[in-house]
Amino acid sequence: MDKDLQKEGHSLAAWFVWMAAVVFYLYEYLARVAPSVMEQDLEIAFHTSSVVLGSALGAYYIVYSPVQLLAGVLFDRFGGKKVLIPASLFVVLGCLLVSLPSTNLGILAMGRVLMGFGSGFGFIGVMYLAAVWFNPKKLELISGLTTSIGICGALIGQAPLARLTDAVGWQASWAYIAFAGILCTLMLIFFVRETSQSGRENRNEDFSIKNFLHGLWCVCKNRQTWIIGFVACTLYTPLVVFGDLWGVQYVHLIAGITRAKASCVVGMLYIGWLIGGPLAGYVATLIGGRRRLLIVSCLATSLILGIIFLLPVKSPLALGILLFICGIKSSPEVLCFVAGLEANPPFAKGSAIATVNMIVMLLGGLFQPIVGKLMHSSNASYDVDSFRFALTSLPLLALLGFFAAFFISKKVYKERANS
């Protein structure tokens, strides 16, 4: 009976498993974006420039991205619980390290490395457990809901965290984030279960490096994986570059408002994703496909970002509205993970999600310091014009995604199609 309920996606246990995993995703997202409201404080505390700071904070993504591949094979082999719990503790340890009273930039970078390592298991873990516990027809909706809840972590990391940082300082704020992580770890311990098919296909095989990496190899040699990953990256990079790091400072400068108010404006980008994630899953199901939706999304994202940075828009209200629309238009990125699942064999669920996410986060992580260097090359004073010059790379990237989306195949992996 329990097996049947799991297949239909109505099992109460399945929703509890997903809930615990998605709370971890929310938490690691909060830790990921926290530096965006601390940027100026961090530059002062560590006596460094935005270029060097961007490289230190970007260490998160440099580690996060390759960890995706390890996460995928570990989930395929061992299931969810045994992997997510230590991953959560890595994020907690990274937050605690950054909260220490030190002005050594190496400590900050190491803390971000630990956060990036643990966070690399977050989204993949949620989607892996969803693919195991829920009916495949529900995965687009689950993907949208998962992203929306993760975005809540980003929203907490904007205005609320900015106010906390102003009240208690950036180091104490990291200590509070670490405590929240401990509570999150307890949820994983008590609610994530291993009574489904987690890792079962691969666990029955004799352990060897060949078997361990077989699913990953099948995913990586599939050209569709890389096309889907690139399209996803072009839609997600505005969040990583503008929302997670440079957005608050840009709005603060161009609109002439406080950082707290600027974080509220940037938060509209996340609210757009919050609404657009589940909506994208619904629309894709309604029109019977996701390829057309991704093509339109890339083009619309490019146009909106071009308006924001090239006109440029200075009104906080207008910026907020445009960022909200941009969030809705770019949120169909969540469909790329389901597309990655369908384009690859069923025994490589974790590896498929992981590889797509690795491509997304690796390119996104590289763009943070690239934007910093573009700003420096334009004007060493980091004024509005230097920000505009550097951030114009975002609509250009989305335009490349528009052309790449035409090459996403409409075909489903034949073993999955016949299952």
C-alpha cells in the first residue's frame, strides 16, 4: 500500500521527506546570498577591493559546481539521508568559521568553501528524493515549488538579513545563520526516510569505480545534458550575479537609496521567481512541452535586462517592477532539471540533476568575479557607469541562451518513455 501511495505522490511520508530536504535547500540558499547585504562591511573589515572580495566569495561557487558531480553519484549510490545530513553540517561549519573574529581573508574564503561544498548537495538532494518518492508527472510542479521555497531563503537573505546585520554586525549574523543550520540538520535526521527506492538500483551492484561512475558517464556524454545546462545557466545567472552579489550595491548607487531599501528592490527579482517557479511548471504541463517556453523565457529575460542596464532605469519603483517581471520570465529555468532527467537514463537520476546544476552554478560562479573585473577595467572607482558596463554581460548571455534553446531535443530518453 505504501508503495502505491508513493507512486501516486499522495503519501504523507513523501511530503515530509520533501519538506525536510527543501528546508535545507532554503537554508543553504540563505547562506549563499548572505554576502550580498554585507558587501560593503566585508570590504571594510578585510581591507580589500570588490575584485578581491568577489574572488573570495566566488570560492563558494567554484567548489559548489564540481561537488555537483560527486553529489549526484553519492545520491544514486546511497540515497538521501546519509548524504544530506553531513552536507548540512558542512554548511553550519562554514558559517561558524566566517563568524569568528578574524580579518584574515583566507578564513572568509575557507568558510565559503565549506558552505559551497555542503550546499552542493541541497537542490540535488531535494530533486533526487522527489524523483524517487513522487509520480514523474508531478516533477515539474515539485521543481517549481522547490525553487520557490529556496527563493524564500534568498528573500530572508535580503532585507531581513540587512536589518539584522545593521543591528548586530555581520559576524554575529553569521552565527545566527549557523544556529539555524543546526535546527535544519535536526529536521533532516527526524524526517528523511530511506524506505523508498533510494539508491536501490545502484546499491545492488558490486561496488567498483566503474559502477560508481557509470551513471555519471552516461549523463556527461549526452550532448543534451550540456545544452540544457547552458540554457538553465543563462536564465539563472541574473540571480547569481545581480541578486546574490552586485544588485544591492547597483540599486543603492543608481537610485540613491539606502542599502536596506535597495535590498527590497532587488528582492522583487526573487519574488518573481517565487511566483514564476510553480507557474512555469503549470504552463509547461498546459502547453504540453517546455522547449518553447524556455525559448521565449531567454528572449524576454535578455530584453528586460537590456532595458534595466542600457536605458538605464533609475526609479526604485520602475526597477522593482522590471526585476519582478524578469524573475517571472527567467523562472522557467526550473524546467531544465526535469528536462535533464528525461534526457538521461532512470538509473542516473542524481547524476542527471547534478550535472545540469553543476553547469548552471559553475558558469554563474565564474561570472561573479568576471563582472567585478569588468567593473575594474571600466572604472576603478566602481561608479554607476562601471556597474552598467559590467552588468550588460547578463542580457548578452541570456541572448545566447535564446539561440541554444532551439537545440533542446523534444525526445524523451527511450527507456523512460517506455516505463
